Amino acid sequence: MKTPSTRMLTMPFAVPAYWTPEQAVAVVELLDGLRELIWDHYGPQLLDEIRDDRQPRPLDKSDPPLDDPPF
């Protein structure tokens, strides 16, 4: 049994190149349904997160001024 320290935290995922068009449509419909459920449940929180992520970050006082060359 793997311990938490040796267990992978993420799993790689690849889209198979052998799906039929019907299978690809089924997956897209599943993802659309999942997106809708997530937005219905978390919509206001998601909008807050998106808004926060798009806010300009204040400059750190230790950063050089933007008009100074880097060398």
C-alpha cells in the first residue's frame, strides 16, 4: 500500500486518439453537464475567485521600478 508521501498527487490524463465522433460528443456533453452543475452550486464563489485573480497585484517595494533596465 502506498503511503500519502509516495502516492501521486495528480494523475496524468490524455484524450484517446481512437474515440469515435459519438464517444467524443458524449464526453463533451458530460463535461458540459458537469460545468453546469458546478456553476449552479458554486457560481457566486467562482465569480469572486475569477474577479480576485484578475485584480492587479500591488508591486512589492523590493521590486525595481518598471522603467529601470534589468542590468
